[in-house]
Amino acid sequence: MIERIGRYTAYFGGILTVVGLVIGFTAMLKGAEDLAKFFIMLVPLGFLLLFTGVVTLFMLPPDKQD
């Protein structure tokens, strides 16, 4: 169960990071400063979630399927 939560957290964090970077820099180049700030601020949160999910996956032993 925790392994699944770690996997989903890592996926969500990676998606959030990529979306924040792409939309944030696109908005910055188009001149939408407030929108760019919002999406660029999502990047550290996404990286934190990605890192938390990866550490969760590596620190916990895999579930045993009997």
C-alpha cells in the first residue's frame, strides 16, 4: 500500500514539475508575469513530491506476494 502511495507521489511530483516548468517559462516569455510566477512556484513543490516518492520507494522493502 505504501509502495503504491510512493509511486503515485513520484509520478504526480514529476508531472507537476514538468508542467510548472513548461507553462511557467512559456508564460514568462509571453509576458504574463503573474501566471509565470504561479507556475514557476509549483516547480519546487513538484520536485519535493518527486523526491519524497522516490525515497519512499527505495527505503521500503517491496511487498511480498505469497
